[in-house]
Amino acid sequence: MTQTNTQIFYSGKRNNSINQLINQNENKCPQWTPLSKIKNANKVRKIVSGRLGDGNSNQSKNLPILIFENVTRVFGGVQGHCFFFTTKNNDLYVAGANQYGFLGNGNFSNQKSPVKVPNWKAEDILDLQTNDGYSILITKEGKTYGCGRVGFNGFTTNKSTFTEIEELKNKKVVEYFGGSKISLALTNENELFGWGFDSDNHPTDQYGNIRIQKPHKINLPEIFQNNPSIKLKITCGTQCIYLYPSSNNCLIQDFQKLFESKIFCDSKLSLNENTQIPIHKIIVESRTNLQISTIEDLLNKESFSKQEILLFLKWVYFDEITNVDLLKQIFNSLNISFPPKNTFQKDLYDLFNDEDSKDFTLLIKNDEDEDEYEEILVHKIILLTRSGLFREMFENITEESKSVKDYSRKSIESIEILIKYFYTEKIELTADHDPLLIIEELEDSIEYYQLNENSNILSQLNEIKNKL
């Protein structure tokens, strides 16, 4: 793992406020802070206003009690004023305090027993969190709804029903993070929007609190802006935010392992001072659109060190950008725009479509004639990087070999889909495919081809099955 995966960003009451993150001044972005410095505090509070949902308005319980049956999911939050849950009947229920209307059931009355929240079905809900006087609901389509306390619900007035937040209507929110007084919404484009408590010089509301009442786009630290493959992971405290980068993309993970292991290298970058760095030619040339000899000439003019070139190669192999200023210099030397226009995944998709550069043939037995084989052209580096089975095969054949037989007995359609997945991280079926057969064969492929243990094939196949 790289250093960026072991560090976090901190911002909040002891450092910068939400408004400073929203401000476009990059100097106000928070600094890396060791994870070990974060301290959690646990507090026990008396249960009031029917928060347990057991029919009693103010009696605490020290043992579990049965509240409702046939429950499928439970949604809570930081403060514990109320809780939501869904049932096998596809309904949404809520119980607890309701001073600001954050139960979302159309009134401002406390509910000491669970009541149904109208107009909502369990199957539509991606996430639902309730915090200090407000609740936020995210649908599976990425729409964001708020209710409850003004300034925290995404609106300038209290809301007693879940209402779509105007500023996020054209965004697809994939994750929501709520603190006691902070809300953060992460979109599918890695944009982060925030609203809630703030400590800068803004007018206070009637309660004396200072808030950013509507979602604003947060100015992220530069590492997130220039690393398209890295996704945000976020934790919200009462009045603070922690951001840290994480990549669960198996494509990126597999090529990071390839870079670190330096196996099957077929070329070298020759630099000044007689330094040579082993590389995989097709990866470096496809990402830079330059021949190796041209790269060497341009880099040697600037006398970059080996360590500096290795940082550049981390971008080449898995999109990592840890030193922005250095990468700008190297990109400028190579006449490449910065930040780069294409992600690693986009460049591999282009490589998949480049038939002329494919240097290897996978031979698939013909179902109708055992003596005949069908051919799939592929890049050797893709097979050995993405599949443990092929990696073992290549360890036992000569470098000059240009083909290998596949003994899986799977249909050529399934193998073609899998090969495309190796490049794109996506499972794509067409109307010509027998979906049930393809799904069954691809499920078996995970173990047979020894794919990354974090492979998302199963989740993609489950989505396809749910649509059949």
C-alpha cells in the first residue's frame, strides 16, 4: 500500500471550518494528520421523547426489548434522537423525538411507537441517516432528500417531510456522511458537497448557531483533484471532517502489484548516470503516447533522478500522484498536459480497442470440433496482470511464445466478456448472449482464473440477475 492509504485529512473545530474547505483558496485545505491522533469519546445519555420506540416516552432500558418484527434494515445517526427501519413489506418506519420534523412523517410530534413514513419504499433507499435534529435520505438513483432542522436539512426552513435538496438535483450522490452538525454528500464524479455547522464569520440563526444552510461544493486537497482513480473515504465528527484516499478498484490494485513486483518486464528506461529502470513497454507507451526512446531523450534533458522517475511511473502504472509539482515538471518535459486528460482505466479501454498492438493469442477449444480452436487477440501483459492462472502459465513458457491454450471449457462468449473485463473492470452482456449461462460461467471464472480477491464481478453479476 502507498503512503496516501495510511494518512488522513482532518478539518474541523480545531483546524479549518467547512466554509474554508468550500472557499477556493487552496491554502485553506487541511493538512495530513496521523490516524492515531483521532480520539473517540463514548457518552451515555438518558433516553427521552420515545427514542427507543417501545411505547414509553422517557424510560431507559439496560436490556434489549422487542420493538418490531420482520425488520430488514435499521438506520440511525450520531445523536440517537430517533431511528428508521424498513420491513419485509417494503415499508419505511420511524420512531423517536421530532422537535424539528426530522421523522419525515409530515408532523412535528414525538412518536413513542413506530409509525409508517408515507410515500417511501424500502427498495428505493440507498442510505438514510438521522442526526442532530435532521435526517438525510439518499435513493438508489442518487437523489438526496432532507427533512428536519433548518440549516442542517439542506434548506432555509424546517421540513417535516423528506424534500429533494435543490442544489443536488443534478448530481448523483453515491454516499452520504453525517456528523452531529455536518453533512457531506459524495457524487459519482468524486465531487464533495457540504453543509451544516460552520465557525467562520457568518450571521447566526435564531438559536445563535452559525451554519452553511445549503450544500456547497467543497474545495478538496489537490491529491484528490488529480488522482481520478482514488476515491474519498470520509468520517464526520460533531463539528469536524476526516478525509482519506482509498482505491478499491481491482484494476488499479493489480497494476500496482505489477509495478512493485517488476515481473515480466520487457524493456528498460535508460536515464543519466547509467541508471536503468525495468518497465513494461506497452503500458508506458500507451499511457504517454510516446515511444520509449523519445521518453528517454526528453527526460534526460532535465536530469531527473531515479526516484523522481519512479514517482512518475506510479502515475503510469496506477494513476498515483503524490508530488504534484514534480509531476507537472515531468509532464511538461514530455509535452503532456497536466492534469492528464485520461485516467489509467480510460487508457486501458483504448488499449483494448487497439487491435494492432495486441501481441498474444488465447486459443479457445471449439465446442463443435475438438480439434479446432477459436482465437482471441489480447495483450500478454493484461492476462498475466489480471489472472493468477495466466501468470503461472507464463512462468512456464518461453518469452517467445505467442499463444496459449485455454482449458476452462467455457464458452468463447464468456471468455471474451472476461477478457474485456480485464481491461475495463466492467461486465457487459449484449442481447445476443444467453445471460444465465454467461453469469454461471463468469461466477466460476473468479476461482478458476485466480482473480483478485476483491474482484467486483459478483456484485456486477448480481445486478444483472436482478434486472432479468
